[in-house]
Amino acid sequence: MRFLSFDALRTLHLNGVSYIKPERMLAEAETIKAADGVLFPQFWQINPLIYGLKTRIFPSPASYYIGHDKVEMTRCFQLLAPEHVPYTLIEPNTPEAAASVWAKMPLPFVAKIPKSSMGDGVFLIETQKDWQAYLAISPVVYAQEYLPIDRDLRIVWVGDKIVGGYWRMQAEQGFYNNIAKGGSVESGILPPEACALVERLALGLGIDHGGFDIAMIGHYPYVFEFNRIFGNQGLAGKQQAIDDAIMEYLGRIWSDDEPDNPLSPLTPDWPEQPEAI
């Protein structure tokens, strides 16, 4: 199969994948149309590729559209597995809505900016001063129950299966478990309850590439979010497994139904037909 990539680093070790710079998309339109699919386009390329060139993309459109915004993500989680989503209030950023959320959320609670990653845009709200500082920079109000944890799980989903995961231990300054914020990595057994929740969400939403962040309260999992593009700091020795999972999955779902060289009446090996009666 012929694959094109718009992310050289993510596809560096994938066999049979050619790289095109994202800004060359228009100039390479015919090459793109001739490919069996494209890998890791940038978000701004999604609509032109899907609707303009009718091109298959990986990760899936759902991985992009849902993973692009915490509000969209949380609403999808609330529909599929509401019992596994921390208590969350999402409102327009108006004085009335902000006052209502403040009155309903027990302190401390967590506030998030919808389009952020690596721990940026996530705030622990303990005082009215914290709340007002958050409101001044967020386009919407996103307030979530604070869970008393000192670690969480990053579970990596590729294609239609889990390929690995690890625990993220809290940073020295507290609150943040993100590696980018000083958290540390610890290997260990992935709880089956967490794995079952990731499988339920990923398959239910059509996500085929994501790092899911899961908190465990005892044996009960809660989902925070997933990252369509995830870091590999905690995946030592797993990159080959991820690459293999991508190629196996795409070879299975993007392969044509017909063989490359189907038999025809002119092919010597075409089975002999009985004479008509």
C-alpha cells in the first residue's frame, strides 16, 4: 500500500511511507489522491483532505475533531460513560454563569481552558482570586470535580487496541501529573477496569490513536481526556509496538476488497468452466 505522511518524525520508522511537507498539500494534490491514505496531517488540513480530495486519513477524523477541544471531548464521554466522568460543569463565560458554577462546585476544584495540552491551561481553584484569574483568560467556563489522587494513568490506544501505558506520578509542587509539568513515570500493571473503560470509549467514538488519561479511585476509573498526539517519554521500548500496530491496523482497514491481480478469463490459472447444457 502507498501511504503519505505529513509528520516526518511520527512516521520515521514506518516502511513504505513517503513524506510531504504540509504546506505542499495543494501542489501535491494529485500525488495525495493517488495514495491509499495519508498519515498525521495537521488539523487545518483535515477538511480539505477528507472533503476536497476524498482522502482517507490516520488518525481518524473522530480522533481529530473530538480530541481538539476538551469541551467536545467531555460531552462525548458524558454520553458514552457518564458514570466515569468527574462531576463537570461547562458554561459560557458570563458573570451569571461563572457565579452559578462557583456556587455549585465544592472547593477545591479544577478549571480548564478547552484547547490546551501538557498540563497548560489546567488550574487548581482554591479561592475566589484563583477563579477570577481563570475567568479572565478562558473563553468558556469548564469546571471539574477535584479528585484526591497523587498519580494517574496514561493508556495508549492505537488502531483498535491498547499497546501500552504507564503511571504518571505527581510533580514535586503537587497537583500536576503531566510529564511536561515535572511529573515522573512509573511502570506497572494497567488496571483492567481502566483498560476496559479506554476500550469502551475509543471504540464507541471511533478514536484510533490517542493517549487516554485515567484516574483510579480505588478500583474505579475516571476519564479526564485523551491526547490525539501523545508524548513517548513513558513508552521506552514501545515505539516499535506502536509502529507495528499502526501498519497492521491500516493494512487491515484500508486494504482493497479485491486482490491486486484478480483472476480473469484470460488468466491461465482461471478455473475451467463447465460447458453449458
